[in-house]
Amino acid sequence: MSQTVSVVTPVYDDHHLLDRAAESIQAQTYDDVEWVIVDSSGEDHVKSRADTYIHQAPRGVSAARNAGMRAASGEYIAFLDADDWFTEEKLSRCVEADADFVYTDVIEHTGDTTEFRPAMLLDSEDPHVDFFVNDGITGNIATSSIVVTADVVDDKQFPSDISGGEDYHLWTRVLRDAATVAHIPEALTHVRMRDRSLSSDVEMMYRNRMKAIDSLEEQLPEIEASSDDRRIVERRSLSRQSIELSKRPHRDVLLRNIREGDIKSAVLLLITFLPAYRAEILRRLS
């Protein structure tokens, strides 16, 4: 018996980028797909594409994804941001993997550049601890690459008070309860990185990563036990931000901001090369 895959897509100011996502949904070799669009743009062309349409006032991506998961009718739930897209066989391959949590490698698009991004491996007996400790260091897992069973996500949701760390928080909790985890080592997902200023984003991402770590340590005793040395966890989070900043497209954004007189961008570019004191500098930037 066919099992429905509900694909949840939040839409807001990226509604004009939805065409590629729509084409990829229509082209899927898997034929039992429900596209759940949670729309905060109010554009007519968005509503006409959805199998299940929800209009919601702008409340952030977490609230939109949570609404989409609640409305989804499928046995599987997939996630697709409005500016990302799937390869034709993406959903078929993920369902065939027959796991509670399935994820793929991605092709990342930044401006005119493309880069293959392998996902991290979760092959231990405690994949949620591996993810908590190593996300962003040995690779990351793009939300648009993930397909989960509705049973394992159940009543969980993206935290609305951790903007920039909400994916990290949810997937750690989902992986704790997933009986089976499967990685498909192929780029079946395309992720678009939009060109935007990073000076405030890096500060926000760091603060929210710390907030997510605090919250997860409170909720999951085994997570707290795995991060006895808080400085190690903080250094890993800082390393993630430094890795992001060091990518050429991101450096180009920072350099552009510097030319426009943004002093904060100059400091952020400098700290990517500093071996120490990054945490203190980032805290003092706010």
C-alpha cells in the first residue's frame, strides 16, 4: 500500500523563487505526494500550487513549519524551503530507505557558484548525541534533505524562540527517538544560499546555538553528560560560524559590507583568523 509523503514548505518573501521547487515536486518519481504550503505572502500563485494550503500571518519559519506538520496527512513528512528543490528520485529513494529519519547529501548554490556538500555521518548507537556534538564540524544535515516518519516527529515541533538554532534543536530530539536512521550518500537535494548580510546573522546564530545547547541539556540528561566541558561545545559552535564565514561567497558579502562602512563586518572577518577569544568578541559585538 502506498504511503503518502507530505512535503512542508513555508513561503514568505521568497514566493518569487517557488517555481523551481514546484517543478521538482511535479517531477517526482514517487506518485503519492501531498504538498503542504504554509503561506505568509498572500500571493495568488502560491495558493494555486498547494495540495494543502494554509495562510498564516508572518510569525517566522518555525511557526510555519509547525503549522505544516500539524496539517500534514502523510505517513512521511519531508521539508522543502521555497528556494530549494529535489532531484526527481529524491522522495522515492528516501521512502525506499525505510527508516524513521532519512537524509541526503546536497548541492549548495550560492550566487553563480555550486558546491557538493556531504552530510555528516550518524552511525553510532546514539545518533542524537553525535548530531548534538558534531553538527557543522563533520558536516551538517540540511533540513530540506530530511524525510521523517510522522510517528517519530509526532508532537515535536521547531522551537519558535530559537531563531537560527531551531533545526539543531528539533533534529537532536527527533534523532533521540528514531529507531532507524539512514543516510543516502548522494546529492538528491539542492539548497540555495541567498546573498544577504552576515554581520548580524553570525552573532544571532552563535547566540541561538548557545541557547539551543542550554535547552537541550535541560531536556536530555545524556546530552548534558556528553558536554561536561562546556568550552568544547562552545568551541565547536564557534568553529561552525568560522567555517561559514570563511567560505568565499560569505567573505565577498563581508567585504562588500566593509566597503560600505560596516565596522562590525570588518571585525567579523578578522575573527575568522584568530585562534582564540572569538566567543568574547562575538558576545561584545551585540
